[in-house]
Amino acid sequence: MIGLQHFLIFSGTLFCIGLFGALAKRNAIAILMGLELMLNAVNINLVAFSRYITTGDFTGQVFAIFVIAVAAAEVAVGLALIVAIYRDRISVNVEDFDWLKW
Amino acid sequence: MTIMFWVIAIITLGSALMMVMNRNIFHSALFMIVTFIGVAATYLMLQADFMAAVQVLVYGGAIAIFVVFGIMLTQRGDMKQSNLFSKHAPLAAIVALALIVINGVMVLKTNWAVSNAAPPTETVGPIAELMLQKYVIPFEVAAILLLVALIGAVIIAKEVKKTS
């Protein structure tokens, strides 16, 4: 029987794969994709809790919808920043981005 | 139910892993779409049909197209070498594996207060009532946030030039 724990371990593993992608990649767009994976894992957690722990109360799903809206805004601004930086430096390699370095 | 869960979990996690490991960023984007559809199937297993529809529309449609546009607007040179690992990949792998193990142990050790109520059959109506009654202010704030992000993205990407 599939229960809450299965979904929590599944989403935790998805989160860690996204975290690995966000930490270990060189391309700024790949890092954004890793972030999207992490946000998706969080949404699975919210929906699983709303299904198994507060059954009949939809607060978890409403918050997951808010997370999706914020993620869409984040990816729009992030890609605009990457395109603007690319015009300046002809590169999307995060190891070349050194403005904010000490 | 059990077999479906394992099939969906293996497809989703496998394509997520392929997305992270692939050297071609365009193939990574395609595997990312498969992962998003797999997450939508997970929502269906959790009896959240509205969430599954939103997931397919927003992630499988809009965000995937955004990412593909980003790749097309920025990529130069060899596409096969466009998504390489940086020098701290081994450390990141250790951190991610440790977090998977810690998360699994903690989830299995915790005593969850699972409710025995039957899953609700209708989801769209109650979600609408919650959004437009109890959470109406976060709803409006999210609308303003999307507007601000839209205008900000246009201005950042367009590079406003001084006319004087």
C-alpha cells in the first residue's frame, strides 16, 4: 500500500537531484532548471500533506498554486537577466560572472 | 495503485537524473518536460486533478517554452558540450546523497498523524472558495507579483537606453 512516506521520500529525492543540478552545473540556464525541480518537489510535499494529513482541507493545494505562480515569475526574471548578461559577456557560464566577487 | 506509483516514480526520477547528467542542454530541457509531466501524474495519484492540470499547463507548457527560448537566445558554439559540470560537482554530489539519506531516515522515523477520512471527490470548487475568501489577499499579491515580474523581465531584457 502506497502511503504518505512514499510520496515524501520521492519528493525528497527529486529535491536532492534538483539541488545537485543547481550546485554542480556551469550553465546558468541549467541552474535555473535545477531550481524548478526543487520547487516541484516542494509542491509534491504540499499536495501530499493536503491529501493524507488534512484530508478535505485544500490549503496545501492553494499554497502549491501560489508556489507555481512565484516560480513562473522567478523563471521569467531569471531568464531575462541571463539574456541581458549574455549580451554583455557572450557567455552563460556562471564561473565567468565575477561582478559581485570581492 | 502500487505498480502505478513505482512506474511514475522511476520515470520521473530517471528523467530528472538524465536531465542533470546530460551534456547537451537541449536534451536536458526535453528531459525536464518529461519530469514535469511525471510530477503531474503524481498529483493525479494524490487525487489533486486541478493541480495536475495546472502543472501540465504552467510547467509543461509555459516554463518549458521559456527555458527553450532562453537556450536558443544564448547558446553559441558546440551544443554537445553546452551543459558541463563545474569544478565542485563531487562536493555537490556528496551533499545531495547525504541529504537523500537523511531525508529518508527522518521520514521513516517520524510518526505521521495520517487522517483516515476519504479523499474528496471534487477539488476545483473548494480551491476556488479558499482562494477568493480566506486567501484573497495572497491571491491579489500574486497577481501584482506576476505583473511586476512581467514588466521587470521586459525592461531587463530590452536594456533601456538613455535618450539624452
